[in-house]
Amino acid sequence: MENKKVLVAMSGGVDSSVAAYILKQEGYSCVGTTMKLYNNEDIGVSPKKTCCSLDDISDARRVAHKLDIPFYVFNFTKEFKTEVINRFVNSYENGETPNPCIDCNRFLKFDRLYKRAEALGIPYVATGHYARIEKENERYLLKKALDPLKDQSYVLYSLTQEQLSHTIFPLGEIKDKKVTRDIAEKAGFYNAKKPDSQDICFVPNGKYAEFIKNYTGKSYKPGAFLSENGEVLGKHRGIIEYTVGQRKGLNIALGKPCYVTNINPKNNTVVLGDNGDLFKKELLAEDFNYIAFSPPNKPFKAYAKIRYKQPEQEATVYPITDTAVKIVFKEPQRAITKGQAVVLYNNDLVLGGGKISEVL
């Protein structure tokens, strides 16, 4: 008989709570867990304050109690600091714009948590992500969720065949988030109306530069704002304050709208240009993970997206190595940003994805 034991990652939110509920209804033996990812002092919050992570643990525990399933808290603060927070900081210091949710999925949920489940003899890990996994011809495929507004396949591109074979996404077939909340209401979950989290969990106020300065204890040197032609336009406050495509908060008057078009950490400059200067057609991506097929050795057509909410865009993919590609879009794309992910699709099928390393 198949081992139907599953470790359910419960964030305290409604999605992961309903994921646990659905699995229990389907006859799985569920074990709930919340990952403790940081201490207050790690993120610059007073130790005396009850932080959101403790509230979330409490919410998850209440749902597990309601479902009558075991519940554990796993302390991954050290791993989160190394694999997520430090990568986030390093990315900004290198003139990139990171996506810490992708790193959290890759290094925590589907690596450390997966290994913890394996050590406990639990063959599956489940999360509240909106995505689908299907098996076809001995290969596991990652597909978009049926609800296009909630689809989270973009942040799951790093999943390997091994991980996909041991992962369950119970919400992938749900066509409307309202259905999820209705299930939670009927189940009597305390968190049925809890709002979706919008901010990065360890920067709850959304002030990334302020967080980085507090976290590192560093002050970041001002430098030159340059025009696209290299002309000095003024002084910036430190490169961690800026991202490509940014218009607001530049504190510089040039008599016309201007945007950050490039950030150069080597010479500590930030390039400003017109909106038209943001449009580029080519990028390089590294750490590329193919899901739908093995690494190819010749160019292929695909649809690519360079940010979470962007519709996919027609492109040609040129493999460089098994884990590096050059992508050329049919039409120029606005504000392609180093550090973000580029993910390839064919309709609802995720072909693979990687981290944008250069914009050409």
C-alpha cells in the first residue's frame, strides 16, 4: 500500500491551511509544520515585540489542532539567514534586484524541509502554492494553476524531477481564490479571512534599503548619477537604494521624467535615461533549470516572462551550457532586471527557468 504520509508546510495563511484540509479529506496522513525562519533581532525588530512570524505559527497551530493533525515547528533560522537574507543583501550590493521568495522555495521549502521529511520517513511535502504537477512519460511536469490570477508557477521554476516526484500542490485545481476561502470558512478555520501577505516577510515595512543598512551595519557611499552618454547628472544616495525601472524617489530634477536604466556596482554609478532606454531584447540567464525536458543542445522557441505578473512574451532560447542560456525576445521588453527570474512556458507548461545575469 502506498505511503500516504505528507508533511504540510503551514504558513498560518488560508492557502496552506486549506491545502492541509484537502489532503486530509483525500485520505492522506498529514503532519503540519511551520518553518521558523528568523528571530526579531535578525530583521531589526525589538525582541519585546510579538513579530508576525510568531503570530503565523500560532495561526498554523490552531488550524492543525482543528484538523486533529500533529504539528511541529522546525527552526530554520540559520539556513534562512544564509540562503535567503544574505543572498537578498548581496544581490542589492551587486546592483541586482533579488527575488527572495524564489530562494526561500528553492533552499528552504523544497530542500531543507524536503530533507527533513525524508529523514522522518515522510515521502511527500505539500504547500499552498497555486500550481499543478503532472506525470507524463516518466517525467514530472510543472504546470500553471487553473486560476490565472493566483498562478505561482513562476516562483517554482527551480524544482527538480526528484523534488517534483515528492511534492503535492493541492490548490492547483482550484479555479478561484474565493473557493479557497469558502472551504476555510466551512471548515471553521480562524484564519479564513486573513489577508494574503504582500510584503517580503523579513522586510514587513517594504523599506529594503533601510533593512539592508540595519542588517549589515554598513553605510553605502553616495556616487554619481550618469546619463546614458556618461555625463554626470548629480549624486545618488548609494546603489542599494535603486532598482532598474525606478522613477520615484530619485530626488533629481532634469526637467523631464527619468528612470534608472543601469546600476554599476564597480564604479558605484547609477545610470538614468528615458523610458525608451529601458527596452531591451536580449538577456543572459544562469543557474538554469529545465523541467519539461533535458537540457537541449540547439535553439528553441518559447514564451518567457521576466517578472511575476508579466504576460509571457515570444522569444528564442539559445542554450550556452546545460545551465546557461541566451534569450532573445521577438519584441523589446521593458526593464529587464539582473537578479530577477526568467521563466519559460509553452501554454500552461513550465519549460524551465533561471536567474537573469546580464542584460544585453
